[in-house]
Amino acid sequence: MKNNNNFNNYPIPEKLNIVIFFAAIAITWYFLWLASHGVWWSILLASVGFAFFHNTLFSLLHEAVHGVFSTNPKINALFGHLSAATFPTGFTMQRIAHLGHHKRNRTDVEIFDYYLPHESKLRRNFILYFGNLFGLYWFTIPFINLLILIAPNFSTSDWFIEKIGKPLGFEPFLKEIAEIPKLRLWSESFLAFAYQVFIWYILDLNWQGWLIAHWAFALHWSSLQYVDHAWSPRDIINGAWNLKVHPLSRLIALNYHCHLAHHRFPQVPWIYLPKLVDKEEKNPRFWKIYFSLWKRGVQPAPPMVSESQ
């Protein structure tokens, strides 16, 4: 593992991040419009393009969550809220979810490629295949935000966390969300859906085009969230991969595939992560891990290697 004690060597590319944000917004709007107004083949191409460049916006949200979008906390928060709205979700919710992921990575409460002795293999396979590989994992996030918008007390209730969140593996995340002031949760969810209504109106979208484009993104995003962890060591920090992908794909994702480097150095901005990839370690190809999940399904969980941070 490479050492990285001096974070001053990795200045935040704030201006570049802002340029990328507005470029990605323009590109995703074009692809959304085309998905609602094109012929069948252009709709499919637009959906694929949307899947990749919408992930660029998520990667910028990821930077803001770690406080490395901008050196200015107010600018960092502003673009965090804007990026979250495009997802759509709330910035505070995403920050709690993702920082919680860094605390719980590969522990018993956050493994989707394995099942524990007391768990149903059938249920865990259902979560893996339909949640991660068929893209339904993404759909749960707008759904939770919609619940917060229309029923904030219900969506943060003990009943919802226990009966809905726990079977889906969201219990720790929902418990932390329930501690956030409800007005903040509600206002951020309102912003997210207001953004969706706004682009629906100005781009004259239809539900078919919107759904096809977002399902393509859901397939891409939901898979990537666990391909970069699947079969990695059950270690909180080292339980991730630096995946080999096409350079263009990695660039569009803002080096998100350098995920082990990110887990080791979460305060290093995206632009420097390739420098922190240890070429002598195992760096599997994305598609190899992806297809192995389809082939193998969930497996019995090995013990944790480490729970230290």
C-alpha cells in the first residue's frame, strides 16, 4: 500500500469540478430529451449515454460528500445539494449513507455477495440479482425520498426501519437517517423532486423515455456499487477493488473504479486516485467480477479479516 500522509500534495480541482458539473448537466439533459423524442435506436443510445454521464454527476456528489468538491465549504455544500437533486436524493441523506458505508464496509451488515449462517440464501440472492444486478437498488432511493416527502414520520418510524429496511439490508442507514431533523430531510427531498419536475417541464419529457434512461442508469450504477466490492477481503478499509476498465469509462466516472485507493485515502480528490493504485496488487477487470456475480450468486460469508480502521 502506498503511503499518503501529506494531503497538501493533492489540491482539490475545484474549477475543473464545476466545469464538469455543468457539462455533465448539459449532456444528461440532452440524452433525457433524446430518450423522450428520438426513434427507437436513438432512444437506446441516449439511455446508454445518460447512464454513463449521470454517473459523472453521482461521482461529483461523492466528492462533495467527502468535502473534496471545493475548498470552500459553502460551495462544496451547494454543489453537493445540486448533484444530489439530480440523483434524486438529499445531500445530507447521501452523506450519512456513504460515510456509514466507509464505517461498515464488508461487515455483517453490509455484504451483498455473501450470506450469513442465519440468513436465507434465497432472500439474499433476490437482493443481489434484483437489487444490484437488475438495478432496483437505485429505485429504492427515490422511493425513500418520496416517502420522506409525503410521510416523513412514517419513513423514519421504528416500524418502517424494522419491517421494511431490515429485510432489505438498509436498517443501519435508516436508523441514522431517522436522527436527522425532519425539516432538513423533507426540504432536501423537496429540492430533489422539484428538480425532476423542472426538467420534465422544460425538456418536455415523457414517462417512457424517462424510465428507459433512468433504468439504464440504475443498471449501471447499482451494479458498480457492488462490483467494486464483490469477493474482496472482508476488511473495512481493504475490502474493495481497483477495477480495470476502459480508460474512457473510468474517466467519465471520475476514477470511481479506483475504489480501493479511495477507501484507503478517502480525502484524496478523484483526479489523483490512479496514482495511488498499487499495480502489484490484484486489480481485476470489471466484467470478470460482474459476470461472476451472475454465475455464482451469493456465497457463504467468510470471517472478517479486520474490523479496525
